[in-house]
Amino acid sequence: MTAIKPRSSHRRRIVIAAVLIATALGGAYLGFEGGGVSDTAKQKIGAANSADGSESIDEDAIGADEANDLGPKTDALSSLPENAGAARRSGFAGLTDEQLARFLPRGISRFDGMGGKGFNRQVKSGNIWFPVFDVSKAKDSPEDEDYDPSKVDLAEIALTISSPPPAPGSVGMSYQHVFSAVGGTPPYRWRVQGLDSSGFEFDPQTGVLSGQSDDPVTLSISVSVDDAEGASVSSSNVLVMQPSEPLQIATFQLPVGTLGEAYSVAVNAVGGVPPYQWELAGGEGAWSCDAGTGVVSGQPTVAGETEITITVEDSQKTKVQTQFTMRVTEGLEILTEAPLPPAAPGAPYQFAFDAVGGTPPYQWSVDGALFPGWNLSSDGIVQGIAPNVESLRRVNVIVQDADGRSYRKPFDLVVRKGLIAIASKEKVGLAWQPIAILRSIGEPVAGFSVTRRSGGGEVEIFRGIGNNVVDHQLITGATYEYTLNVWTTDGRSIPYAAAQVQLLPMSLSRASNGTADPFADRVKSYAPLSASAYGASGIPANVTGPPDGRDTFTPAYRSTEVASLNASNRAGGSIVLEFTDNIIESGPGPDFTLFENVMFEGGDPNKRFMEPAVVEVALFEGEWYRFPTSVNPPADGAVNLANPAYYVQGFAGINATTGDDPTDPNRSGGDSFDLDALRVPDLSWVRFIRITSTGDRVRLDDGGIPIQHTATNNALSGAGSSGFDLDAAAAVHP
């Protein structure tokens, strides 16, 4: 996001305005403490606002007769002054924060969360946060540096389809999807085109799509909604009923190729709905895949191994992919299998590579950067002192025989503890890598167990075949020792690794000596498109710790507060964050929130400036899971890139912060994510987040639709402050 230049003056004026409003209203809320509105009050406010079919407080004052008619539903509104209606007509001058908290924007009659204070209040409907107030007319001229509270108005939310597109269903199974809308003037009336005689039904009053199909179906449908005032919006959708046999690649291994000889082999798929489309990535350009047949071909000029990724897509746009190792030989091969055993942080490391075939003696070399101080000898021994922090390097190891034949194979050099143990609030996240352990043990493994030792003795907290667990109900200040044991198939228990952690007090302030915080702690990598990316000099302090955005209309913007990833019509930059003194645990509801400096130009709630990014998480760096993404283009007309409902699912950079508790997704604003959406079995916690700016039409959403990105304010320049601007990342269940 453009962080300075034409909009910096607006931001400075907003900061001053917030202070003046705070003074007028008895102190605007700019911190993380405070209560917001109780759940009971939310229900009452929603009921009072929807009891007569309206979506906001009436233009006139709530009089005694109307209050009597509503009965107990008006309890939450009872403290409004007698001249509330007059205040609505002339702005909101004179109302306290508590009184302002009883208003909703026009077009929102119920909500899932509320955060912020005074004129910076926002409410959450679904995954979208909406400002309650419109301050765009609260200045006599654009040059004014303060608001006139008498000219503040309620925000008016335009009619918007806010629901994600229909998820795929299964043949022979009952199906239902509910389309929802916000804004405009209820009641709504829904319409659909494209169902025809498909056997599915659509309720025009509720927006419920339901039915069942005995055959695979792919239907392009257009859904529209009209409000009571005649406004209408639409969205393009695809309804998919997938076959009972899911799409999968049936080929598990590719045959070995011979140096200098033509290579051709067909990769096969089953399930899904043919015909299939194939795609190949990787292999350094030496290999290709026929899009229609799945035949992988090439004429290799270098002996060795390389990784390729094959993707197949069926006619329903369902995609699956498999990674293959392409082996090309000339009678000489590297026998050593990947992955290599990991190195322990700060410890000496030594490993000998092995080869077979060709004509000895062999000469070994490496293509790529080893860790500082490491070397690979000519006889194939890599050694050195491992870095003190977890690290990952990928290199190509090359062996050459006496006749000049050579073989190349990629390996990951990994510095990692055998048992990862990260303390958090009254719990510890533990993780290990079964494949690396198998390589180290050198014999069949039946499973793993983790024991915990403290002042009260030793207890087993896990036994099974997984790779992670969270140990709960621990005591702040206490120190715990953990041991990872490997169980062999003959019943023996082998201690493999140990870790010791102390649980520190946790607060919402940036961690200091002896304390922890729920925010990202380290930048593992930062890869903007340009070396001149805005905020690059402030890494890591400007993206770790609590968010600097103070409220709805005062986003973070200084280079000491945000870091830009950059965006263009060709690419988008990225950043990887690590959590070291807390964990992101999979719990009820959202599990973490990302904060970006989303803004409302001129204080207009309908002029939202957004720069989207896609989000991935990992327990171990390199093993990434991407959150599902969906855009929601209209069935007719151009995309409105100021409407957050376009980025309907899975994006960061869509919602502004409220300034409230960043660990509470019902108060904080920002963009919250639920690990359950990844559908990864037994993933109880993660510690890495990778954020990648989308660029414009560079990436496709999960439905194959190009993701659009605004071009205003140099947002696609590929340099400076273009692209997603990261403010902070916070765990919800630290």
C-alpha cells in the first residue's frame, strides 16, 4: 500500500483529528485495554435495530411510545439522550463513546464483532469489518486538520453480496449453500440464472441454494440480490458437484533417464471429470509436459536428480499435484538419500556422501552456498559448526569420476533441534520431523512419545505417529523438560532428543527481558520486489510486536511501523514471520490476525484502499499450507476494487485495525485466519507465516479467476510503498 506521498497529509490530519475528537468525547480509545460492547448488548442492539425491519437507528428520536412498543429490546439504547434524533440529523456532537457505541451503520442490522471507540467504531459482519461512522464531510475543506463532530454521519453500507462462492459438493449427496448480503435496505430478494433443469432449487427470499445431483455437474450461475429500494448487485459463481472418486495422479514414480537420450513417459490420472489438463514446473527447463496427454519428455544433457512438480486439472477446474524426482544417469549415481540428518544448532556436524558406478576415484564438489564455515571435501565429507539458529540451505552436490562423468543431486542442509519446544501462555508447543528421525535411527519405527519432567515428576503427554502436540495447563514462571522417545517395531524406546523451556509472563506490549508477547518475533526472510521497498530499513522492528495502527482512521504509515512487499502486474513480494516466544494454536474460531494499513480515503467508509496478499503457514519452514482464496466478481459490470466483498475469502489486507485488543478477532479488526480452513489432519499449531502480495492478475484464486489489484496511488509500481504493507501479526490463542 502506498504509505506516504499524496496520502500522508491525510493521515497526519486524521491523527490530529482523532485527538481533538477524543477530547470532545471524553477521550477516544487508542489502546488495547477496555471492554467494547458485551455480547448481551450486541444482541439487544441488533434486535432493537431490526425489530421493525430497519437496519439502523431511526432518523427520529426513539420516543417513549416506541420504546414501550419495543419493550426490553431498548435496554441497550436507554442511555441515549432525549435529543438523540436531533443529534442524528446534525451529526453526533455531544454524545459519549458509550452512546456512540449504540449505533450501527445503515445496512447492518446484526454483527459478529465490534471494536474501536467513538467515531472509530467498526462492526464485523461475516469476515468484513465496516466503519460505523462517515467522517468524510466532517471537514469544511480538504485542508482542514480537524473534524467537526456535528458533520459526522452514519456510514451507509452499499448493497453487497458478502458470502463466499459455493463450495464443491459431492455426487449423490444432499447439498446446500446460503448466499448472504449486507448493506442497502432489507428485505432482500434473490434471483439466480443458470440452474435451468439441473435439479437444484433456489429460494428467492432466503438466498438458499439446495439440491442433489447423481452425476458430476459444473454449472456457471449468476446470483443477484435486490433490496427494498431497488438497488441490485450480482456475482458470478460456479456450482460443482464432484464425482465420488476424487481426482488424483496415479503415477507414483518416473523411470530413470539416460544422459543424452530422448526421454518420454506418460503420467496418468484417475477420478475427477476428464478431460485432463497437465502442467509441469521445475526441472530447470530441461523437461516439458504435454498439456493434453500428460507425457513428460526431454533430452537431458546433465546427469543427476532434479525435482519437478506435475499438476493435473480436470474439467471441473479441480487441481491436484505431485512432486517427482527426475533421475538421469550415465552409470554414475549418488547413493546418499535425501533428506540428510539435521544438524543441531551450534553443534559440530559431519556427514559423508556416497556414490556408486563410474570409474573411481570420485571427486566431490558443491553448487550453492553452504553455511558459513562449512566445507565439502573432495572425498565427499561435509563438515562444520552449525549456526546457533534454525536454518535451511538448499545446495546441489556433484560427484565426478575418473573418466569425467558427473552426477548432480539436490540436498537440503537443515539446522534444527530434534525436538522443537516453544513456550506460550500456560502451554508449550512441541514438534518433531519423523522422516529425519527415521534416517537417523536407521531402523523401522512404530511411533513416538513425549514425556514432560517438572518439579512434580515425569509424565507422558503424547504417544502416537503424529509430529506435533500442545501441552496445556502449565504454570507461568515454571521450567519444563521434555524428551522425545522413538519406539521401534520390536517395542524398544530410544530417547532421541530433549528440550527445556520456561514459561514467561505474557502481555500485549512488545516482549522484553523476562516477558513474552502474542506477536510475531522474527523475520525469517524478506523478499520485496525492490531493494527500495518502503520500510525495508525498519525490518524487523516495524513488523514484530503489536500493531502500530491506532484506530480505523489512523492506520500505521511510517517506515518504522510498516514494511511494503511491493506489487506489479508481473509479481508480488513476500515476507516470512516466525513466532519464538508464543505459538499459533488451532483453537475455536480464528487462530491469528494480520494487520495491514488499510485506509478509508478522506474518511469515506465506501472508499477503502486495499492491497491484498495470500497467506500460508508452516510448522516447519518449507512445508507450507496455503489458505483457500476466492474473489467475488460481479456477473455484470466492472469489479469495484474498493469493495472488500470482492476479496471474499482467504486474503490479508482487506480490513482496517480498530485499535482494540489484537488477540481478540471480534474486537481487533484486521484479517483473521482459522487453521481449520486448511483441512490438514492433526495440525495442532504452527510457528511460521508467509505473506505474499498478489500483484495484479498474477495469481489465480482457487476457482481459477485472476486476482485483481488496484493500480491507484502507484500501487503497482513494483517499488517503494507499493503492495501489501505489513503492520503486525498476532496469535489469537497465545
